[in-house]
Amino acid sequence: MAGVSSESLATALADLETKLPSASLSLAEELFGVLRVVDSSAGLRRAMTDPSREGEAKTALVQRLLEGKASAEAVDIVSRLAALRWAASRDVSDALETLAATVAIAVAEQGSGQPGLSELERLENDLFSFVRVVDDSHELQAALSEPQAAPEAKRALALKLARGASDEARLLIGQAAAEPRGLKPTELVKRFAALAAKRQERWIAEVAVARPLSDAQLDRLQSGLNGLYGRELKITTTVDPQLLGGVRVTVGDEVLDASTLARLTDLRRQLAGQAG
């Protein structure tokens, strides 16, 4: 997915983020159910991605389709998705799959007690444990790829292999087995694991400093970052003498740069602008 579809997916994920703290696994199940409906109708996909139709018209279409069949939250998510621009009809299905998986991953992230990195690591481990089991058996690979086997039979087999996994992992594994959407089930599970790994970045602060921090400095940095992001971050530090001074913090896709090098670069940019 690239270009306008990639931008629309990023917008949809940003919209979804506001719903994730209170999301339940049933929402992910609903979204996967909507995906099943969308995948079954090429005409519906074309209608949802038709560039000549206004976003409001596409939103109204989704609302009519799902009214009384899905929760208001699920309808809102899919409606917002349809209102965006998509380069290809399949892209809206791929985006819906990503949103559904992201909800399941965020539910796992919350855990049963204190949310955090460990919950996401457990989910990722559960997903890769399933991949290893299947990759080690030609019989299982054949059974999960058998075109004549019913999707629910494949789901049941996959869930037997993932008995000890979390509910969130079992949902994702079952989805990949029953509806791999043109991929091998294990390849789709790996995609879900990559989404879980990406979400782990929200809990890790990569800190670059010009010289090693004292324990007191590290404690102050930890406290400040936890307060800024509203969660208990895991901090990793590296020493980069090229920074000259200050600190550069990376959390996911966000960079907080308070280094001397960054300030010098900004100054040079300002001076160059004045000279022009």
C-alpha cells in the first residue's frame, strides 16, 4: 500500500487511537466480520473506494449497510475509513484488516492489570510460537492451506495449536487460518506480529546523549518522559559524541531533539535563510 492509500491508512490509525484505551476484543471481532462482508463483494469495495463519490455518500452507504448489524463504534470506524481516499479497491480491505488487528493488539496491550510492554511481548511470542509449530510440520502446512477445507475447520485446527495463547492471539491466529486473504496463514500471522512489534515502540525511549548520564540524571529523565507520555517507558541509552551536548529522545516515530548539534543545525538553517 502506497501513496494516497498509505496516507489514508495513517489517518485511519490516528483516528482509531482515540478509541483504543476503552476498546474490547469484541470490537476487533466485529471489524473482522465487516472485513468478511467487504471482501465478499467487489461491488461494495468499488463503491467504498470510488473517487468520484463524495466522502459523505460513502459514509452513508456504510451506515445503511451496517445499521443494526454492528455496534455504533464499529460503524463509526468503518464509515470514517470509507470516507477516505483509496488508490485501489483492495486497499480499503487491507486497511480494515489492519485496523481490526490493531484493536486486538491494543486490547492485549492493556492486559489484565498494568498495561505495558510485557503484554505486547507476550502477544508477539504467542503469535510466533504458532508460526514455529506450523513451519515445523508439512502436514499442518498442508492442512491449513487445503483449498477444499472449510474456513471454520481451519480455524478450529489453528486454535487447537494455540491452546495456551492469549485470547487476543487466538483471535488473530484464528482469523489468519480461516481468512488468510491470499497469503499463507503463517505469513498473515507474521504480519500481525509485526504490528504488535511496531506498537511496542510506544513503550521504548531510545535516548542518545553526548556523554554518559549519572543515575540521578537518568532518574530525572525517566520521570520526565513518563510524565510526558503518560506511561512507564523503557529507556535505552547510547552515547553519541557527535551530539556535542544535550539529549535526543526517540519514542516510536517521534523525535525530541534537544542536542547542541540540533541547535547548531537550526542556527545554520536560519542564517542561510537570512542570507538568501
